[in-house]
Amino acid sequence: MRLTSFTDYGLRMLMRMASTPERAFSTAELAREFRLSRNHLAKIMLRLGRAGLIKTRRGGGGGAMLAHPPETIRLGTVIRLLEEGQPLVECFGADGGDCTIDRCCRLKARLRSAETTFLAELDRSTLADIALISKEPA
């Protein structure tokens, strides 16, 4: 399974936040650290914020931080959220795609099972399990 860059950067951002969960990270700081445009990062933050995984504050001392302790945020939940609307294969899409072999395909069920197993494995881990080693001075 290949994850989108949106999900990749979303996970990196959350891993960074989990390294120091009590600290707010500015958009500019995270964009610089990950060599990502602030605009792209803002889109990721918006999705995470709407889902209640992060909270943001504007102004001096503002930024984004985890809305919940990292040990309560399941990786499978994050992947499902960030990959929403990105089906594994065309026929998994909301409209069913344009597959000419759908009626006789025996691959679809196996792929669905593999996707379910993949996400179930990720549900066994939390953001705390993958938090980056803090870059903060001791």
C-alpha cells in the first residue's frame, strides 16, 4: 500500500508534535523543518484540526499542538482520516470506478482484506509509539 504525500507529511507533523506534546509548533517552523510549503502544511493542519486531533491558536505563542495525549491517538485512525477519499484501487472508490471485470474479479475481496489487515495493524500502535526523539534542549 502506498500512502499519499498528504498522509506522509501529516504523519511527520504529528510525530514531531508527539515528541513534545505540551509545546505549540508554528506553521512556519514545521514547514521549514519538513521543507514543505506553508500552504500545503496548512491544508493538512486544517484536516487534522477539523477531526479534533490537533488544536491551533493564533498570534504570539500560538501554533498547533496535539489535542489529545499521543498515547491515545491510534495510527490507523490517522491514516483513515488523511487517506479519506483516496481508494486503494479504482473500484473501491465511491462511484465504483470504471472496471470492466468487476463481475468476475476475485482480486477485489483479497485487496479489501489486505487493506483491513493493514489498518488493523496500525490500530495496534499509537502516536506515542512513533514520536520523534525531541530536538528540544534538555
